Amino acid sequence: MISLGRILCVTVIAASMTGCASYRLGPATDVESGQRSIEVAPFSNETLEPRAGTTITSALRKSLGQDGTYRLETRGHGDIYVTGVVTLFDREAVSYQPNDILAARDFRLRVAAKITAIDRITGKTILDRQVEGRTSLRIGVDLPSAERQAMPLMAEDLARNATSLLVDGTW
């Protein structure tokens, strides 16, 4: 007679062995780390938010450098050329002052950029889409200075999203 403990033990071992059956060691795509280079051109800004293009360009370069899938090319021509246009800077009130229902206290901020990546070797467009970044904001002394402090957080979120699309894309 088989004990309940043995059945449970065998079940746990079998379940743990099948949990990693689809895991693949190494890069998610066929590109080896550092094999290809990427160049990020300065983003242009079509919004009224000052320095949004510069902040997003810096965040994307930092994110790609930290990921390590591509070598970041700063002088010359990378294998992949990335350009972008900041197209949206938006805020939405999500909560209001307890004593004044017209005065917002918390905002949800959103920034979007149209990002295009072209493989210089084949001429193929790798990425051509709108990418967004978001963050929450509580107004302190004034809205403009609070937005200035929140801009790097939104840029980092957008950069993480864009890096994921560039690195893990199915192209």
C-alpha cells in the first residue's frame, strides 16, 4: 500500500520538473549580447512640455545600455537606427482636495512617443509604433515643478517599454 506522503512527494517533484520545461537559457531572440549595435538619435518634441525629447532620449539610451542586448553606439552608425517624436504629454486628475472639489490633488501623467527603428543592414523597419510611459503625481507647492520632477519617471517607463519592444520583438 502506497502512503499518502509518497503520493504527495511524487506529485510535487513531477510538478516542479514540468514547470521549467519551456524555459530556454540564453537570449530571448537570436541576437547574442553585444553582437549588434544600436544608435538612438535625439527625439524631437511636438508637445508644450520643455525638454521632453531630451529626457526621453537619455532614458532610452540608459535603458538600452543597461539591458546589454545591443552595444550602444554613440559615435558613428549603429546596426539599428532609432528615431522618435514625442507626440503627447497629458495629465488627468484622479483625486481632488477634500474641501475643494474643483482643485485636483493627484494626477495621472502620460507621455507618448512615435518610435521608429530601422535595421541599416537590411533596410527593414523593425519598430514603428507609439510607445507610452506613465506615472502618478501628487501636487506639492505647484503643478509645474511637480511635473518637472515626474518627467524622468515617465521617461524611464516609456524607455523600459520601448527597450522591451526592441529587444524582445518578433522581427
